[in-house]
Amino acid sequence: MLFTEIIGQENTKQKLIQTVKDGRISHAQLFLGPEGCGKLALAIAYAQYISCENRGEHDSCGECASCKKYQKLIHPDLHFVFPVATTKSGNQKPISDDFISEWRKSILDNPYIKLNQWFATIGVENKQGSIYSQESGQIIRKMNLKTFESEYKTMIIWMPEKMNISAANKLLKMIEEPPAKTLFLLVSENAGKIIQTIQSRTQNVKIPKIDDENLSNALKNKFKIDENKISDIVHLSNGDYAKAVEVINSDEENRKNLNYFTSLTRLCYKADVIGIVKFVETISKIGREKQKNFLSYSLRMMRENFILNKNKPEITYLTTEENKFSQNFNTFVNDRNIMRITKELNQAFLHVERNGNSKIIFLDLSLKLIMLLKL
Ligand SMILES: [Zn+2]
């Protein structure tokens, strides 16, 4: 992660870079800031800058061997600790390393990830994830290793407030008597929940919310949305990039599509033909562009649910409402039907585009879904 890839936060970037230039990198730092401000991204960019073999004035080079590994989050001297949970497959003593590939994918896709999005990614349903006591053995082991390629071993601990008390105490001991050339970067949004002794032994790096101008520019670059709407979203999300993306994704049309999708799949599952005929009446009146949007939306939802069902969420991005519905629905989308469902939805999309009779198209689609959702 390069500093330039992070939205705004110029002051913080400058201060961090200065610590490296002055050779006064504190061995335990607490990056503290509100949700969606980019604190995890900053911690990673900072670690990458420290490790870079060809540091520039304002950023890592992005091209040396170290940077290349950092950009995939696979540098051997970079370690991550984050909350995890027991899984359906029965792992009762989970540690971060059990989820490291999902973690890398999620963070590379969205370094502004929220805790609940991370939990949705690893299939934690309605239970609390945690950094368990068994994690501390890993922390001690890793920080006592020799460095492989860099001057420092860096451990980034995301959400230390989720640390179980015995793990926190062991971490505290390591921070108090650190092995040589170790760097702990704690990334937190709730300092009040971290044990006081850890807080008092780390250097605080306070990170503010993203300023409106930088947030607005970042949204303009990433999404094709008109200016007025952007200023609404910026206002609503209050410097929280993750929230802004959520607002964009859960705008009105999205909510309508979720309603249609919920109705259609429920009716099909119950094989409620009368209900289906009514649904088809409704959907045939919304116009072709909206019908196409609904079909694209359905394709995305089916895909996301298939990934959820396979329990290997890669880039599942679901809004809170979508996630709620999908927790049960995902069991109906599986290896046996995903290809055919995808094919039917694509075909319906094509037929709508070619001005087919929408009542016939949606009725036909529904009847096929009755059969496919039972496979
Ligand atoms: Zn480099």
C-alpha cells in the first residue's frame, strides 16, 4: 500500500514519514481513529515505507522487492493479527493465520473494511469475533523469529480492543520487553476498550476522519455519480469512506431491487404461482432499464450467495440488509444450480434488451427458478 493510494490524511502521512527520516520509529504505536478513516491502510503504508529499499521523499518506491511483497501483503516480516471466530467447519481454536488468505484478499480489495464486513466475509453469524488467547503464542513466536528480509519485523494488530484479556496481557509483556527490531502497530477505533497499560506503553497516532474535499474527490474518481449526489453522500458519511461506499450501494434503487429479489425468490421457493403472476404484473410495469438493473442485481446477489454458501467469501460486498437476507438464502445457491441460474438470468437480460415481452420473460424465468432453487 502506497501513501498516495490513501484518501487525504496528508498531515498524518507527513508525520509518519518524518519519523522514518529522523530515525525515531517508536517500537509500539497505536493508530487510533474513527471507522472508515483509513487507519489500517496508513499502518500498512507506514510499514511498507519503513521496509522499502529505495524510499522516496514522500512515499515508498513501489518497485523494490520489499514493496512488491508488501503490495500483495505477503512480505515474510509483515505479520497480521485480527479478530476471528469459530467456523461452521468446526475450528474451535481459530487464529489469524487460519484466515490469512481471506484477510489478504479483503484488505487488498478494500483497506477501509469495517469490522462487520470482515465478519461477514469469514461467515461469522451473529456471534462475536475475537482475538483469542491462543493467538498470543503465535505473536510471541513470530516476534522472536529472526527477520527474513527487512530490518524490522512488523506486526499489525487490527482491533486490539477485541483481544481477550490473557492475549492482551501477553502482548503487553512483549511490548514492555520487545525482542530486537520489532515494530507493533495497533490499529483501533475504540481506545476505551483497550487495557489501560497497553495504551500507556504505546505511542498514540491519532487519525482524524477524512476531510470532505478529499472524500468527495475520491468518490468522484471511483464512482460515476453526479455532483449533487456526491455532496449528499459526503455529508451523510461524515468522513467515513466505508460508510460512503455503503450509502452508494444501498441507495434507493438498490433497496427496491432487494425487495423484488426477496419476493421473487420466496415465491419461487414456495412455488406460489398466483403470487408469481402478481409479481410478474408488477415487474412488467417498471420499464426496461429498471428490469435490466434488477436482473443484473439478481446476478450479483446469486453470485454473492454462492460464495457465502461455499464459505469462502472472497470479495463479498453486501449491504447490511442484503447480508441479513442472504444468511438464510445462501443455502439455496450451490454447485448444482449456480451455472444454470446464471444462464437463465443472463438470457432474461438479453431478451429484455431485445424488447421481448416482459411478462413472458419474467414468468418463464420464475418457473425455471422454482425448479432450480430446489436442486
Ligand atoms: Zn520500495
